[in-house]
Amino acid sequence: MSRPGFLLSAWPWRAAAYLLTGVVAGVTVLVALVTTVAVGGVLAIVLVGLPLLAATVLVGLPVAAVERRRLRLVDRDPAPGAHAVPARPGPWSWYVTRVRERLTWRELGHTLLFAVLLWPAEALVVTVALLFPASMTATPLLLATVGDGREAKVLKQWTVTGWPAACGVAVLGVLLLAVGAYVLGVAAGARAGLTRLLIAPREGELDARLVELTRSRVRLVDAFEAERRRIERDLHDGAQQRLVALTMTLGLARLDVPPGPLADQLAKAHDEAGRALAELRELIHGIHPKVLADYGLAAAVADAADRSTVPVDVDLHLPGRLPQSVETAAYFVVCEALANIAKHSGASRAEVRGGYDGGTDGGSGGRPGGGPGGEPGTGRLILAVRDDGRGGADPDGGSGLTGLADRVSVLDGRLSLSSPPGGPTLLRVEIPCELTELSGPRGPREPSGPRESGEPRKSGAARTSGGASAVSDRSA
């Protein structure tokens, strides 16, 4: 309203439309409320009206929804309606959830205030600031038509008998219209501010809901990962052991059966059991690899690099163990990236680099917790997967990176992809976290530093990359 072009803009008309629609909506709400309460009160004698009276408590919900849409006429910022999600499906659970919400009662209070007081005030403002000046502006037209050029009534109060007086009243009406435009703007702004105060959630409520939503997402992810580990344990300790026993039994049976058709059938069954066992082991490894749970992220990434069909250089420096959710998310990001490289990039080589940035502790050798002396720190895990392929990777093309980005975002992390046509492709992940355990002696270690997938390992020994131990035997 402070801008010079306010009168020539659309805002005065939008303010007038906001107030006029408020009058119409207020009358409609008043009639609906009176009718609902009257019918419910009459039918309450036979208990039929009790549900209708109970539903009257929720009459503010549709009114608030309409008001949020009307606010767009004079307010660019949307007014969210953050109602809670019922804990259980069904109309009763939905009703109980709504009744227990403060926002529901604020919306009901706004509806009652709207039906009783607000719309008459809006009607008065529109009449004084718009209709009266418009009627004065039309005085010459009234004098020429209704008054036959002799006289005309101004606001049904004053009589104008000549053209000079009619033109003077019209000029005054134009001036009052300009003043009324500002009055309409002030009234519409005050009305919109009151509506937002009553039906929009408080900042504290929005923050609390955001915190609870974040916590619930983390709980869901933790529960999902716990279920994955349970399935992995059940398959490893149950179905896999039975298949191993079956394979051994078939192998012993082949030794006891003389050559012939039966021996051939046993050989086929033995081979099929062996292939089923190999597939089951791959399935278990894909669900939640044991190397990740036992030895940590560095060892799991080295194992994933060994399994890749594309040669992979690994340079991952971790001073210890990270939270399970962080290790799991980072591991599956690396696995998905290596799988995409093998399938789509046409790369001849890839590399996985990264480590732990301790933040305030000045490096990766600090204590668990990120800061000196165990104080809370601002550490983060940084991973970068790069290949020399053709590039042009599209996260929306079904590569699976969207799901990984969602998994990383739950942990307040960031996943970025740079893949120009012609390459190279760089996938970078940053996840804020704190060390949960510093690495310690685990037996013989190889020199830390970059390694290439496919390097020979010493059987039965453990190797490290920057302090985190890795499994030496791939079949372990």
C-alpha cells in the first residue's frame, strides 16, 4: 500500500473481492450453523441428532479450508493447515484425533467469530468504502436517467438539482473511492492477519511437528534396518545351514551310489543344491552384508569393490566405527553407484575415496563424539565415487539414486551427482555423524592407503584402509 502505483494495481480490487466473498461466506456459515444446531437439537430427543451435534464441533475444518483459499487473494504466503495424521484408520480414530487438536478448536472459534461478528464488519467496510463512493460517482448518470435532468438523490439523503452540483458530487466520489481503496486494503489486511492468527498453526507447533516428523523418519529407517539384519541372521543361521547340510548329504550319497542313472540324478541334485546355496549367499550379502556388521564400512566398501566387474581403486580412511544407520546408508550408496557404473557407464575404471572429517577435533584422530574430550562435535562422513565413463547419468531415469538420496536425507546428509555428457561422473555423499568406536588392533595389518580391487589378500589375515580393518577372506 505504500507504493505509488497501489491505486492503479489489482490489489484494491483483490481486497474488495476478499471482503465481498467474506460477506457471502459469512452469511452461508451463519445459516448452516443455525440450521445444523436447530435440527440437531430437535432430533436429539430421539438420539438421532446427537451425532449431528457432535459433528458440529468439526464445522471449523471446511470453513478454515475455504478461508485458506480466500487468503490467496490478499496474501502471497500460504497458510498451512497442519492437522495430525490419525494413529489408526477409521472414522472414529479420525474424529478423536481432530477433537484432541488445538488447531481444531481454534478453527471452530474462528468459524463462530466469522458467523457472528466478522462478516457484518466486512459488509460495513465494503458499504462505506466502496458502495457509497461509487454511488456518488454515478450521480450525473442518475441525474440524466432517473432524474430526467432535473434532480437526483445522493445516498438517498441529499437532492442534487443541477449539472454543476452533480459533477461536483461525482468528483468527490472519485476522491472518496481513492481513499476507500486504502481503507479496503487496511481492512482486508487486518482481516487476513486475524484469520492467519486463528487458523494457521503456531511457529512452535510447526517446529514441534517438524521435529517429530524427523524423529519418526529416523525411527522408521532404524526399524527397517533392524528388520533387514534380522532377516539376514535368520537366512544365514537357518536356511543357509540347511542347504549346507543338504549339499553335504547329497555329496556323501554320491560316494555311496555306484555309477548309473541314480548317480547321475544325485549329481544333478548336488549341483542344483550348490547353485541354490551360492544364490542364497548372494541374497544374504545383498540384504545386509556380515562384513559391514563385523568389520565396518571400510571393509565392506573394499569387499564391494572386489565384487565389482569394473576395476575400482579404494582410498577410504576411517579412524573407527560410525553409527549403524550411517554405515548402512553409505554402503548401499557405494554399492548402487558401482552397480550403475558396471551397467550403464561403460567405464574402464572407477574409484571410491573419502573419509571422516572430525570437524572441531581437527581431524580424524579425535575421540568418539567428534570433539576433544568427548564433547559433541560436527564430524561428517565424506564419500566420493568417480568413474571415467560416458557420463550423462540421470537420477530420474530409474537408476535408484533417488531412493538413496531419500535414505541419506533422513540422516540430514546430502547426495550430489555431477555427470556431464562425455564424463566423468562424480557421486558425492556427505553425512553428519560422530564416531562411536575408535579403531584398535585387530591382528596383522597391511599398510594403509589406496588399493585397487583385485589385489591379492593374505588368507586368514585382516587388512586396513586408514585405520579401519577389513575382511581378508571374501568367503568369510
